Amino acid sequence: MSLLQIDNLTVEFETSTGWFRAVDGVSVSVDNAEVLAIVGESGSGKSVSMLAVMGLLPATAKITADRMLFEGQDIQKLSGSERRKLIGKDIAMIFQEPVASLNPCFTVGFQIEEVLRIHLGLDKKARRARAIELFKLVGLPNPEERLNAYPHQMSGGQCQRVMIAIAIACDPKLLIADEPTTALDVTIQKQILDLIMDLQARTGMGLIMITHDMGVVAETADRVVVQYKGRKMEEADVLSLFENPQSNYTKALLAALPENATGDRLTTVSDFFDGNPEPAPTASATGVNA
Amino acid sequence: MSTDTMLEVRDIKRDYELPGGFMKPKKTIHAVKGVSFKLERGKTLAIVGESGCGKSTLARMITFIDEPTAGDLIIDGQKMDTRPGHLTSEMRQKVQIVFQNPYGSLNPRQKIGDVLGEPLLINTDMSANDRRDRATEMLIKVGLGPEHYNRYPHMFSGGQRQRIAIARALMMNPKLLVLDEPVSALDLSVQAQVLNLLADLQDEFNLTYVFISHDLSVVRYIADEVMVMYFGEAVEYGTRDEVFSAPKHEYTQTLFKATPKADVESIRARVAAKKAASAA
């Protein structure tokens, strides 16, 4: 049984010109201890599909799915309060903009202890101890002092470490990382990716890595889903995706990487779709996963 | 060789003073600590470094947005007098800049035609019709169309906006273009299009580029020369092949190691290592 299994997920938003389909019939599944990367450009619906799982989309969004199973339980059927017990505890998420996702009015210590209080019901002393332990785990120096700092007193990389500490505070079974390193420098990106992968290997949690960076995919994923304009283009294990991409969209993406440049101009995605403007998904990607 | 030097920077420095307060002495931050380089006409110099290393401050000094604390700036064989009020509009026209964020660098209340026409309005006495023709011509040159003339920035995608920002920078026929992370806000496929556009324009107008980036794969593709900055100093400077094949400074080596590798061999190695670890 998969840890998370989503079949035929569709998300629509109402606009002045009618319903806009941001995610169109996407099926995704993740196993325990597996790293799945969802890769796509902006507007491909990669974040929206995971926000739908987390229940973080606005009420105006229309979400339909044949099934949305977490550990065999359909999360669509859960009541609001049941779902809130699950989210942040068993399914946790790391967001793209660490500085913007932390509340500037509270210390980071307060924000991490809030999670521990609500989900685990720890008392004050136990919360403090666990928070210090978590800060040590994510590699923040002087955790005792750092707990009293406000987000603006920390760098972007440190804020992302706090976000990770909050996400893993309750030992989640599934961690969703939404572009966790996009706002960071390369050297810091390396540290954060190493940290996330190390935590994943140690705890054996499932990990969904949402990214637009093929380099990040290459360094982290076991399996990859490629999305384009809300539809799944291809699903493959990481090695076959890079070695032998099936869908023409994946081929185009890989060819557009500057390191794969041949000659003095880069291949652009549109070069691949001459006479065939819409990239087509592979046959295996359109079928619903069993 | 010396006649073909487009840009020369000699020991340029920039300090920022932080005001002190009660019981708090004044503090000086050395953002750029003496950087020197020479750049030939028609070539591209890439400046690499992490945030806060002074690469954008350097770009601001080259484009006269910021005044250097010390050092010389020689553009097209002419020593620039960077004191406020001493810059002629002719000097300013030689150097233009394209900023990182195409969403923040265009005025949302200004139509694209006015964005492109404004430099001409300020610097030349062209008639409105001529300005319109020039702007339309430039729109086509950067891969947009005449129909975009009357639109507002919010009607464009990120890649299109970056094309507009490039078109605006080219309106006064500059010789030197400073590109401050021009593609880091763009998607991979759009990034390829914009990089191709920059290469085409460089060939057509014999432009000299100072290309600021933190993405080493982009730098490797576009640069002739590479400079790596670290805490306000140039720790590595040489041709692209020198820097990429034999990085000397420790920081450059760290930077190379930290860059994700997307080639099949490294993925194979990683997958194998993971299998071995889980079997053990």
C-alpha cells in the first residue's frame, strides 16, 4: 500500500473567463521511504496539487479526485478538525519562501513550540527540550539562544532550517518540500538539500520534492513526475528519465539545460514542438496508477 | 589589445557607513574591497558569488548608480568622472543595465511603448513618430511584436518582461550592458530563449556584457571570462576554461562542489550508493 495515493486529481479556479483548470487529472503515489520529485515550470500545477493534499487551497477552488488516500484513509472524507490533526503532524510541508512563511511577530521558538503543543500536547518544559533538540538536529548554532530570535534576525538559510525543524517536529510520515532551496545560494542550497536527504534517510519518511530545477531532481529523487500545464507528461525513475526521456516535453527540458548546450545556441522548448505545439504525455503517464 | 579594451576597472572600492548611536560607534562596511579587471569589446565577463559578496554593488558602480569610494573606472578608453554632477548624458548612454526581477523593474502604470520611448524622449530630440518607429523596431528585435506597443507590463509573462527590459536597455545603442541576474527569475525553457536572445544581440551590435549570476551552468555557457567574488574580493579571475578546469581558490572549489550535477553518470553513482546504504 502506498503512503499517499492520489488518483485523477483535478483542481479548478473560477476566473472572469470561466473555470481555469490548474491541475488536470494527475495521479501520484509515494511509498514509505521513497523520494518523489515533481518537476515542472511555473504554472504546471505542481504546487497546487500538493496544496490540495494539504487542504491549503482557498475555499473557492474546486478539487475533485477519484481517490486521495493517505495510509489507506481517504482524506477527502475527513472533517475539518480530523484533517487538521493529520496536517502538520503526519503530513508536513516546507514552503518556498522561508522568510515569508514564518510569522514576523513571534519568536521562532514560539512558532515551533506551538506545533508541539497542538499536535503532541507536551508541557512547557518538554516543549522547550524538544525544540532545542530539533534545532540541534537541523544544525542551528546556539539553539537555546536561537529560540528567542525573531525571523528577521536570521538569514534565509537559517529561516529555512527553522521551517524544516517545524515540519519534522512531530516525526511526519510524509514530508512535502515545495521548492525548499529556490530562494537560497548554491552553497546554502547544498547544505539544506543534504540536511533534508539525511533526515529522510534516517527517519524513513516519504518525501515529495517539488522543484523546477533539474539539478535538484538529479541529486535527490528516486522517482520523478514531470508536469506541464497541469497535466502529467511522464513518470519514471530518475535514471531512466535522464538517460532515456520518453515524452518530448522532458526531452525539451533536458535540452534547455545550459550544460547540455551543443553549438553556440541553446535548444529551447519551442524548437521541440515544431508543427506539434502541445507536448503530449506518454501513454503510461495518462493511465491511472494501480 | 589596449585599443580594444571596452571596460577597465582599477582597484575599485565601495564602503558603506552605518550610522552609530548612543554607546554604539560608527561602523564601516567594505562591500567591495579593491577589484580590478579588463574586458575586451564584444566579450562577456561573468561575475559569480553568493548574496552579499558585493557583485551587485560592483554592477551599480559600473552603471554609475553608485559612486565608488576609491578606484578608477575606464570605459571605452575614457576615464569616468563618477562624482555626482560630473557625468554627461553621453557617458551614461554607453552603459545600460538589466535588472534581476522583471516584475519589479517595469513601471506598472507605464505602457510598453512609453517604457521604450522614454530614453529617447529624455536624451534625443526625436519626434514622437520617430520614437514610436524606433520602439517598434526594438520590440521586433527582442522577439515581441508591434501589437505589444500599447500594452501594460502586467499583460506579459516573466520572460516577455525580461525581453522588454533588455529592449529598454538597448534603446540608446549602449556599448556595454550590465546584466544583473537576468535569467534567475525565469523558467528553464524561457531562460534558454533569453540567453539565446542575448547571444544574438551581442553578435549583432558587438555588445560587451558584464553578466552577474550565481548559476554556474549558465556562466559556463555564456562567459568568456569569469570572476568569482567572495566577501567583496575577487578571489578568482581568468578565462572560462581556466576557472572551470582548474579552480584555484578554496571558495571556487566549494562552489563547484555545491552545484547540483544533472549528468547521467552522477545520478547512477548516487542511486548505486543509496542502494548499497539501504542494503547494509
